[in-house]
Amino acid sequence: MANAHAATHHDDHGHQQSFFERWFLSTNHKDIGTLYLIFSLVMFLIGGSMALVIRAELFQPGLQLVDPAFFNQMTTMHALVMIFGAVMPAFVGLANWMIPLMIGAPDMALPRMNNWSFWIMPFAFLLLLMPLILQAFGIGSGGPAGGWTLYPPLSLQGGSNVAFTIFAIHLMGISSIMGAINIIATILNMRAPGMDLLKMPIFVWTWLITAFLLIAVMPVLAGAVTMLLTDKFFGTNFFNAAGGGDPVLYQHVFWFFGHPEVYIMILPAFGIVSEIIPTFARKPLFGYQAMVYATASIAFLSFIVWAHHMFTVGMPLGAELYFMYATMLIAIPTGVKVFNWVTTMWRGSMTFETPMLFALGFVVMFTIGGFSGLMLAMVPADYQYHDTYFVVAHFHYVLVSGAVFGIMAGVYYWLPKWTGHMYNETLGKWHFWLSTIFVNLLFFPQHFLGLAGMPRRIPDYNVAFADFNLLSSIGGFGFGLAQLLFVAVVWQCARGGKKAEARAWEGARGLEWTVPSPAPHHTFTKPPVIRDEDLAHGDVSH
């Protein structure tokens, strides 16, 4: 009886729990990681459908489908849902699943807080989406319509939706800070003996640095939106010029959060790509330490370049020059990373499975987004680009073909480890090629629209912009439909398929590939012995 009880209590306890206990009360890092990833996918589809409303309206000149007020709600909600609901939770889910496996830890450091930080999220998004849902029943004025940056005075012209949005952002921020504290505590305190900091996989490094960024900037966003809240409902005048406030102050505070936030959404993708490329090039990562220092440099510089989003607000010339040079400086560590990825592939014996295809797509298209970012860094040029579709094209190249492609690369790479099955490689490749073709058809023409002077966030436009908008909308619907293929591949893989080995990929190195596939409910109950051949990059410390 005692032995049976011990077995139940230990290895199998995840399988003895009821459905409710396992998925609602779970403190297991793998289950919580799965919850984050499923939540992120649902939000990705909701946010994507909002983007399709935008592209359907812009398919032709003239007002076609929705009124301008609803169009503005869609642009605002699309961004908030995609950033806080799709991209960030996906990376937190990957961190939850993989970091303990990669560093030889039995679980996250603070498992109960882990459960709590996830379950705050669905309530936050229910709050955010509630004004839109109520509008469908004829109640209220709909969602927020001030753009995702929520600049006053425009954002304060809404009704109760302002409060809904701000409380939702507070909850998301609390969730993010809790998740970040958990990740830092896990990485710093729970590594297996012999797993020195400079032996950790790059994915773990990028998340350690990202977690510090999150803790530093989420309270800044909380402060900014709380000031908005008191301006709206309690008669303060932080941003009201008529009462002695300054609307540009909000922009400074917001972008002090907003620019590090951009790197919060891309650094974990750098980590994923730095795991995948060495695996499929069958070579250790080139310049491991340079990658770590470059990541830390990007994080540091991200705090001191915020006002490059504000070159047209009337800053002093000295400030514009400073922010221009600082922005160009941040291109150097990013260039180091791209150089190292390319050099890792140089003369490697490469194969092109789906994770590698997404990683390569990431490197090429993220670099395009980086180059257009350098164009935007030049003050005189930015006067021309600012608030046009050129900026929309730039940040979508960074966030869609950058962050989202990075997430998809990671999902395909680790899916065999999660499910114990290999996914359908043919469908995976179809998903990659359709996504790549359509994402470029969607966003590349927007560069030309911006250069020709088409402003952002408008529901109607001059007939001169019609052709490029038509192409862009076709790309948008093609890209959206291609993601249904992704859902099908993941669903099919979870249901069954060819059995995956413990080391699912021939060139894979790292502790996560030493445990069986699917990964048992509890791993590393005894700390693993770290051997150089298990490390992702060999012994780099000597």
C-alpha cells in the first residue's frame, strides 16, 4: 500500500487528478505552459480577426463595411490583444515549459504564484473585450478607440470603456510582473549543479534579461494609465493642457515603457532562433558569449532611446540628435546577433525542417524590419515617415515575421517533446511557405504607401493608394487563412502521429533532449549530472 501510495503521489499524480484539478489548480510548469500557449493561440485568432476587419475595410477606397468609430476600436483592440494577449503570453508559455527542462530544475521556483499569474490573464482580457461584447447587445459605446498607445486627449474621449481598458492593463501588468519574478527566481536559484550561468542555453539567457525588463517597465505603464484614469474620472490635469497639464508628458512616460516592451517581445525570439539554428546546422552556436553580451546591451540601450517615437512633437534639437544617435547605436548589438546566426550556418550541414525554415524566415525578415527601423531613426527622414504606413510596415516586420515567426519556430521545434509525436512535416512546410509569401504581400506594399504619404489608422483613403492596399488586403486574408493550417498541424500532432525519440532532432543538444518524449509530468526530481555533450553549445567556459 505504501509503495502504491508513493507511486501515485509521485510520478503519476498528474494523471490521477481530475480534469478540473489538473487544468485549473495545477502548479506544474508544463501544464501552466500549455495553458499559456492555448490562451495565446485563442488571442492570436481573436486579434487576427480584428486585423481582417481592418484589411477588409481598406480593400477599396471609400467606406465599405464598418463605420469609422468601430474601425478605430478595431485598430486599438487589435494591437492590445496581439501584444498583451498573443505575443507575450506565448513567450511566457514557452518559458514555463522549457526553462526548467533546460536548466535541470524540477519545476518553477514559485509554483502557486505561477498558477495565479496565468489565471489573472483570462479575466484581464474579459475586461478588455467586455465593452465590445456589450456594444453587440446595444449597451455602451464600444471598445477603446484612442490607438494602442492610448494618447490623451483622444483616449479620454471614450466613456466607461476607458476604465475597462485601464483596469485590464493593470491586471495584465500584475500577471507579467509575477511571471517575471518567477522566471528570475527559477533561473538564479534552481539550476542543476554544474549549470553555470555561461553554460545556460541562450533561450534561458534571453528570458532572464527579458524578465528584468518586464519588472522595470510594467510599473511605468501602470503609472501612465493610472494618471489617465484620474484625469478622466477624478478631475486631475496631468495631461490636460487647459488645466496646466502636458499631453506630451504622457508620450514620454508611455514610451519609456513602450520601447523596452518592443524588446520584451523580441528577445525571447532571439533565444529560440539561437537554439534552432545550431541544431539544424549541426554546429555549435558561433559566438555564444557575444550573444549573451549583445542581449544585455540591447536591454540596457532600450531604456535610453524611447523618444525616437516622438521626433515630431517639438523636442529640442539636442534631444533629437541624442535620440537619433542612441537609436543607431542599438543596431550594433542586433547586427552582432544576425552575424552570429549567419556564421553558425556557414559551412554547417544544414537541413530544412519546419523549425529551421521559420528560423531562417525570422532572420531574413526581422533584418528587413531592422533596416527600416534605422531609416526611421534619422530625424529629418522620420519627419516624412512619422505616423504613416511606413511605420506600420516597419513594426509588423519586426513583430509578425519577427516575434510571431519566432514563436512558431519554437512550437514546431519543441512540439515533439511536448506531445511525444512528430507533427506532419509536409503540412508544416505548407504553413511556412504560405505564411511567408502572404506576410510579405501583406506588409511590404505598406512601405510604399507610407512613402507616398498614406497616414495610419484611417478607414478611407485617396484612390491613388488603392492598388497597394488591395495587395495588402489579399496578403492579410491569405496570412490569416494560413494560420488555420497551423492550428490543424498542432491539433493533429497532439492527437497522435509518429512516435518522437527523446532527442527528436538529430543535431539537438541541451538537457531538454535527455528526458523522454513526451516529457514526463515531473522531471529532474533528482538533479541531473551536467555533461558537456548535453550542453547546447559544448563547453564554452574554457
